[in-house]
Amino acid sequence: MNIEIDPYLKTKTCMYVEDDMDIYSLFFPILNKIFKKVYIAKNGAEGLDLFKQKNPDIVLSDIKMPEMNGLEMAYKIKAIDHKTPIMLITAFTDIDFLKKALDINIDAYVTKPLNKKKFFLKLNEIANKLKSEKK
């Protein structure tokens, strides 16, 4: 079963934060087809600065990164704009991570290795949330 990506996302910008260049090179072409524009950061500190400059509509981020991890960056982004949807893409599945993600109102997370169907479903949920907030 193929999942259709909501075409509404093509009108949105995305910030993708990933320090692993192998994963980045797999993901970027997919994201580039889904979103109007994709901004790239290599760690949480760079991601936070880029968020402040570009104010993307959606943030996708790894968690385990140098300088500032994805949870810390997400917390700081939510403090700036609590409505910005954030999806974490992570190998973490432990309860402490899930509790922290819930505490800072992470909108979605998917685990690595990535299941494209789940990833696309989560992106569509975010698109629906953005559309309902716009109304």
C-alpha cells in the first residue's frame, strides 16, 4: 500500500537536522520532493540558529548529535514558537526519551531504520494539523 503525501506540504518549508552524512544523503532527495524548500543543519546548535533565521514551517531532526542534541534543540524551538511541528527521527526507543519528547510536545517521531509508510503517515498528520491551525 502506497501512501500519498499531502500536496499541501509542497507549500511548506522544512528544516532537516542530521549529523550523519550517509543518512542525510538518503533523506534529502526525498524531502526535497515533498517540501517547497529544505534547510539543512548538521547539529542542534546549527539547527537552532537556522530556525531563528529561516523560521521553517516544520522541523525534522535526529536526536543524538554533537554540540546540542535534538531534544534540547526542540525544547528551545518550542520556547520560541510552540506551534512549529517537530518530528524526531531516531534510533532511541527508551522510555526516558519518550517521556522527554512528550514533555516538550514533540508532534511526531519515527524510529530508524526508517519505515517510509510510517514516516509519510506522520508527515500527513502534521500537514493536517497545519491546515486546521490555518483555518
